[in-house]
Amino acid sequence: QHSDAIENCYKRESRLNPNMKGSVTAQFTISTEGRVTDVRIVDSSLNNKNVETCISRRIRSWRFDPIDKADGDVTARYKWIFSN
């Protein structure tokens, strides 16, 4: 479900730049309540701030099932690869 939102960030910008391709890696923290509390683009070969900002905003809106507070926050890293 989350992948479609990320793909839409790329598709919108690729209409303006059909040759744009590359990857974006994001790191994000999920709180014990299931909310994303921190998002950072840690690597990008797209060189497109609009796509990177869109991806960050989408990730920030994600919600996950709460986890045991004893386990603490979870940090995840994910890489998306884009091409037309």
C-alpha cells in the first residue's frame, strides 16, 4: 500500500523529465505508538529534490501497528529504484 504513494512521487516528476531514473534511500524511525517520527533521505541518485521531498512527506504520514514500549523505537532503511 505504501509503495504506490512513493511511486506516485516519481511518476509526477517523470512527466516533466522522462529520462529521470535512479534510486532513493530513506531512513525513518517508527515510534512505539506506530508513528513515523524522523525521516531522512540518506542517498539519492535521482538528483530531484521534488521527488525526495514528496517521498519524505509520504513516509512521515505512514502509520504502523504499535509495538511494545520495552522494545523501543525502530529505525528502518529502504531503497526504491525508479526508471521509465
